[in-house]
Amino acid sequence: MTDGSSPDLASGTVHPGPSRPGADELVQLVDPHGVRHPHGHYDALVADVDGPALQKLYEDMVVVRRIDAEATALQRQGELALWPPLLGQEAAQIGSGRALRSDDFVFSSYRENAVAYCRGVDLADILRVWRGNASSGWDPYTINMATPQVIIGAQTLHATGYAMGILNDGADAVAVTYFGDGATSQGDVNEAMVFAASYQAPVVFFCQNNHWAISEPVGLQAHVPIARRAPGFGIPSVRVDGNDVLACLAVTREALARARSGGGPTFIEAVTYRMGPHTTADDPTRYRDANELEDWAARDPLARLATLLDSLGLLDADYTDSVKATADAVAAELREGCLSMPEPAPSDVFRHVYSAPNSWLDRQQDHYERYLASFGPDGGTPQEGRR
Amino acid sequence: MTTTASAPTTVKEFRLPDLGEGLTESEIVQWHVAEGDTVELNQIIADVETAKAVVELPSPYAGVVVRLHEAAGTTVDVGAPIVSFEVAGESGEPGASGAPHAVPPSAADEPAENRPAPARREPNLVGYGAALEKGGRPQRRTRVLPGVVSMPVTVPTVRVPAERPRSTPPVRKLARDLGIPLDGLTGTGPGSLITRTDVLAALAGTAGSAGSAATPSTVLAGGPSAVPSPDPSRGTRSPAGQTRTPIKGVRKHTAAAMVASAFTAPHVTEFLTIDVTPTVELLAELKQGRALEGTRITPLAVVAKAVCIAVARNPTLNSSWDEQAQEIVQYADVNLGIAAATPRGLLVPNIKAAQSLALVDLARALGALAETARAGKTPPADLTGGTLSITNIGVFGIDAGTPILNPGEAAILAVGAIRSMPWEYQGAVALRSVLTLSLSFDHRLVDGEQGSRFLADVGTILRNPAMVLAMV
């Protein structure tokens, strides 16, 4: 969403950090027609991305789109209570997710299932919470990704705090936090940016501007590009075409390198589009113009990379078949993992509250178990049973 | 999928899930499959409308559709079975399959719904909440006191009072009036609901000969012999050449809005018939002019402009009655609604801040509005926030009417057809272009004086557009 006005019109300030002319401009390496454009600054950052690497990025996007479709179907089939689709945001998540090192730590919202996929999450673990099966899907330290935050923007504080910890440890890892355009209006996000700038903490603020905060268009909360907010906090920012996986990879790599070398935080605005509903309980046609979706479908992140691969002769039938087979296998694994998930026991509610034994909680658990046992071995089915 | 005699298959029932968060029912809008169809996993089998959205339902199984439990157009409770599939493989959990042919068909091989109630906790599908217990109120679970040995005691079977037959209040009354007990009837409606037809069919039965029973005057549709078979199509054939179409969508919304408006706002309608020949001449002149190249200025555009000018002089017409707040809301902007017949039905999209638009811009906005509406692409924002409306009944060749207010608005102007009529002109009878305006207004907000002045102002402009010079 470029507004056509010159940068810094509103603030008159100079962006700190490496400033480039026209900071409102989107960094784009592959245009919507699948044409690769050279870029004076960012080409160097993706010089290592050869044909096979591009193919891998494409496969990643196809697979996560398939994961998303399968999970949506599972919700419609009554197997999940809710699902937040990421359709349209694959490039922003895969491009940034594949830039990370395993010792970096991700603090995301609930829509970053493609990032979780990059981190190597067990597929069924993505669904655990949405099935109502557990309070959180995985042990954050196994994949260095916190369980998704549902409270809008709260994870930015967690990331900044973690990044301050990295400083104390003297490590060169980076905390990366994902949030949406709507979250930038939250106090938490603003506080996180204040602290990140003050401490020059190694944190990357990755904002996916998907244009809709549920039913509120981004223009309601930001009259200028969202990336312009960060310089006000003393944080350099960049706007990137969020549907261009290569550009997302490049800008994220730059931000990570800055953080690792003591350059402090970076704010990335990935301009993308939520092509589906906010969640499976939402109907975007009630508030969104049908034409807008058409416009963005023409900028689809998968289609443009497929066109590029095709033009490079890298999209032959063998390759597309193998991608499809991978996606099918992942979808089948996801479904099987969802349907075969063991039901939690009633007393599981007492687990994961404290890391060490807690006598008060143990007593509560004991009472609760004895209470349940009082219903007898049949587990308390109503006397007349079911029909 | 071919099912050979030896290939083990299982019938799986798919119950309507909670498709939103906390929904209790949804309507099956359309089936995409029929009984006997083979479906793939995740193939779209139906469109379902919840209170929140119309969504597509993907098949949870690969197999053959053996039964559609509910017809399209039916509202179904969450948790009720809607479709049954025959799928390959044994019933039961993975790993539980063992020598399927060695044992005679046992309870375990039967579909779940035929099995006796298992004496254990039944897992609910996610989002269903606790399984509802029959009987209408929560049943306490039996508590076993510690120390008391639980043993099978032959308790005299307590007859749980059967649920009363499912029907609707008007049908219950009809049955009561006719002296027909509902207990003995089998419902043919959705979810075995006893319908009016069922009651009348029973009456016919008790009277002995079909069709000859003296039907009471309360009977509305058809003779007693008419027992409609459930028709999966949306409009249901009724006897005597009637077609019954469920009330829904824009039609339902329009009806609710019209009823709400007609019975909350006391409507007054005034008529004004005027000679608009000067306006017609002005339009012809504008057509020649170069300034408006490409834009067609219609009589409606002139009326719209006249309304905006007249509103500025009579602002109460552009206000709203807020019953809840006990306040009158006066709007600064005229968000001018234009009633439009669209493929979806009657819609009233509005032009925001119409008073700020010059005539040519207004004409363009009207053109765009109509085009968007006809294409069915009216954005939701255009349908809310209207403050005053115009309905162009002239396009149908109609002269006048008593329009009903768009709910929440203080006035609506119906514009009739422009006709060549003998009319008094400069002391003689001449053939002139004549038009009737019909203005309905909310008499809570607008007195006769204000309404009349407004209508007269609009008339003055159309009668002589140059009069605008004296009005703005």
C-alpha cells in the first residue's frame, strides 16, 4: 500500500541505520509476473540461492499451503475447533523462516504455521491447541520457537526480553517476532520497540501487513506505511514485497546480520495479503470487496515463483510430481496425527503449571482424582445413557 | 471405489460440526453430492450457511455416499447426522482389526448408531460442548459413596417420561383443536418434526375416507390427501399449483427491514405533480455541451442534486430517530441511498456525502453505483450509513406510490415517470413533460410543514432549475 507521497513527509526525520532513498518503496526481487529483477543492495544477500534452493523454497510454500488447506478441512469436519488460515502469506513466512539459524528463537502469533514448519515442528503439534487437546502444542526449546501467542502483540515483548537475555549471555543468536498490521496499534508492540531500541537488543520485528485486522482495513490504523513507525523508536525499517519469497529472505538475512553484529533491532514490514478468512469462524465477504481479493490473487506468491522456475527450466514434471507427493504425504501425516491424537486425561490440567513439583497443586490434583473416582468405574455416564 | 462382496466396508456417519465458534445450528444450502456418489477425501460435498458465514463442507472420508439425512434448505442442529458414507475397512480403531471373517458379525462390526449405549464416557467432537442429555434438563450423575460396595442391583426400571412429540406451537394448537393426539403421529418434517400436513393426514385417516373429511376453516393449504414428499430442491411443490419457497437471504432481510420500518416509523406520504419541461430541456442542452463529455446526466441525477440542495434548506429530512438513546441524530452529510433491483434482490447502496458532489460527479456516482449493484459487487460499506433515499419507480412506468422508509432514515422520495401530458402553460393548455414526486417521511422527526417545504423545494428546482440561484 504505497500512498504515493515522499518518504518522511510526515515526520521529517532521517531514518537511522543504513538509509536508502525511497524507504517506502517495496523491496522486490521477483515481480508478480515471475520476472527476476536485479537489485543493487539485496542481490548480494541471496547470491547463494541457486536453482535447487529456489526449488526448495517453492516446495516449502506448496507444502505449507497444503497444510493450511488440510487443517481448514479438518476444522470443517469437526476435528478442530478453529483454524487461522495463512493462505496468501506463504512467501513472507517461508522467506523469513528459512533465513533463521537453529539457535535463533521465534516468538510468533497464531498464524505463523509456515514458520513453525521451517522450525521443524511435529506436524500434529501445530493442531494440538486448535483441537482443544492441550494448552500448548510443543516444548518451545525443542525447536526454539515459543508456542503461538493469541494475545495480539504480546509476543513482541517476550522476544525483546529474550533478546535482552541474549545480550547478557553474549551470544550472537537473534530473537524474531512475528505479528500483523493490527498488532502495531497495540501498546505491547510499542513498548517492545522502545525497549528493543533502548537496549539495542538483537530482535527482528517481522510485521506481516496482510491488510486486514480481522475486519478492519490497515488504512484505518495507519495513514502512512507501517514501516514508518519504527524510525520513530530509533529502529531502522524496511518494506518488502511480502509475496516475494526471495525478497523476504534477503531482507530478513540483512536484519539478522545487523542484530548478530551488535546493530540492534530491525523492523520489517512484509506487505502481503490474507486471502482467506481471519479464522474459520469468519466470513470476509461481509466486509471485504471481492475486487480486492482478485487483485491480490494476481500477486500470488506461489504462482510467481512457479513462473520464475519455469522460465529457468526448473519446473519439469518430475519436480512438480515430487513436490505434490511431498505435500500429499505431509497432509496425510497431518490428518493422521490429528485423528489419532490421544485424548488428554482430566488430570492433565494440572501438568505444565509448575516445572517442579508443587505440594499445593498436588493436593488439588489428588482431590480432583478422588472426586472423579467417586462416579464409579463407568466414568460417570448418565444413568439412562445415550439413546 | 468398487465394493466386492468380500471387501469389508463400514458405514460412517458424519455429524454436523460446529463450523464457527459456539454455533448451535447451520443450514444446508446445497448438496454437491447425491446418494450413491463416490467421493474423495476432502471433496466438497455441501455448502452450509451458519450464522457467521457460508462455508464449504469437505468430505471427511473417501467412500460412497449412502445416505443424505437432511434435504437442502434444512436447518440442522450441530451434532445431528447429515450424511452417511460407506468406506472401505473395518469399523473400530486402527489396530483393533483382527480376523474379520473368523467371527460372526458382532456388535462391534455394526455402525455406531446401532450399537447399544456403551457404558463409558463418550468423547465429543471438538466444539460440541458436553453431549446433551435427553429429558430437557441436566441429569445428576450418580455418586458412589466411599465404602459402599457398588453391585448390580435389579432396580425396577424407571420409565423416563418420553420426550413430548416434536412439533411447533401452531401445529400443536391445530392438533388440539381437531382432537388429534400428537403422540400417535409420525413426523415427516425435518428431524421428525410433526407438521401441519401430518396432522391433517391423520385427520383424514380418522374420518375414514381420504379427502372427504370436512376440513375446518383453519386448513390453509391443500386437501388432506396431500402428503408432500420431501423435495430436495429449494422451492417445494405444494398442492393446487402453489410453489413454496423458503424465506431467506436478501428477501428475508428486506422483509424484516420493511416490517420494522413500517411499524416503528409513522409514515406520511405527500405527492407533488409538476411540469419538469425546463429540466428536460436543460438535460438536452447539457448533452450538447462538451464539458460533460462521456457522462450521461439523467433526470435521476438532477433529482438527486435537487434533493441535496433541498436538504440543506430543510435539514430535519436528513436525520434519524435513535429510540434507544432517546435522541434525534442530525447528519451533516447526505449519504444518498438509491434503491436498486439487483440479482440478489432489493439493495439500497448509498453515495457518501452526496451534497458535496457537483451534478456531473453525482451522475457518475449514480452510474457507478448502478453498475456495481447490477454486477452483484456492491461493497458492504456502500450498504450502510445511508441517511436519505430515492427510489426511481419511473423506470417501471409508474407515476406515484407510498414508499416505505429505509429503516433509520427520515425520508424517501419516489420519482415517477416523466410523461407528456396536457398541462396549463402560460394561460393555455399545452403538451408538457410532467412528473409526480412522492415523499414519505417519518412523522416523529419531520412535521408536515418541513416535509412540505422540502418537497416544494425539490419541485421548484425541477420546475425551473435556474431557481437554484435563489436557493443556495
